[in-house]
Amino acid sequence: MPEHLTDLSHAIQLAVAPVFLLTALATLINALNGRLARVVDRRRVVRRRLQELTAPEQRDSLERELMLLARRGTQIYQAIFCQVLSALLVCLVVAGAFVGTLVRVDLTHAIATLFILAMLSMICGLGLFLREVYIAVRRPTHWEP
């Protein structure tokens, strides 16, 4: 097999693992998107109840829940941002592997740096996701319809 085809097949083999990582990131982004949709739906319900109520003690409780939902929405948004950033960095890793092979340039350090940044971004996103789940379940309101 010619050397350039060997190099290209090696680059394809190296790109397979990051592509599986992209699949995992896409699944995670989808789950986060579902959580964000639930928060938005709940905010709509709480706002509607807030407009219908006149009792001050219920109003305070609903306003606190709205603030909590806003905080959760921000956490989810930040987690989505980190996961999308991670996915973009993984795409750059794959592209860098192919560019390095085709142009015959040593991009080893750049690719390793991009991969490390992708992992750090993914870790941050997972941490934010965990924080949002903690915020959601520590309040008793998460059981209410």
C-alpha cells in the first residue's frame, strides 16, 4: 500500500474515537435541551399561577420558584454551551488530524491541546449539569405539577 494511503487510513483510524465522543456529546446536549424545555414549561405554569393569585404568601412562594427556575435555566444553558464548545473542539481535533496528514505537517501538540480543551469543556458542562440536577431536587417544588 502506498505511504500516503497508509497515512490516510491511520488518520481515519485515529478519528474514529473522537467521532464516538461526538455521538456522546450530541446525546448529552439532547438531554440538556430536554431539561431546559421542562424548566421553560414550568416557568410558564408558575407565571400563569402568579397572575391568577392574589394571596401574598402564595405569591412569595411562586416568585421564589421563578427565581429558582431562572437559576436552573442559566445552569442548563451554561452546560449546553460547554458541551457544544467541547463538540466543536473535538471536530477541530478530527480536522487537525486530517490536515496534518494531508499537508504533512506535525500538528501533534495542537491536536493534543484541542483534545485536552475539549475534555475540560466537557467536564465543566457535566459539572454544571450535576449542579442543576442538585438545585432541582433539593427543593420540594420539583414534585408539584
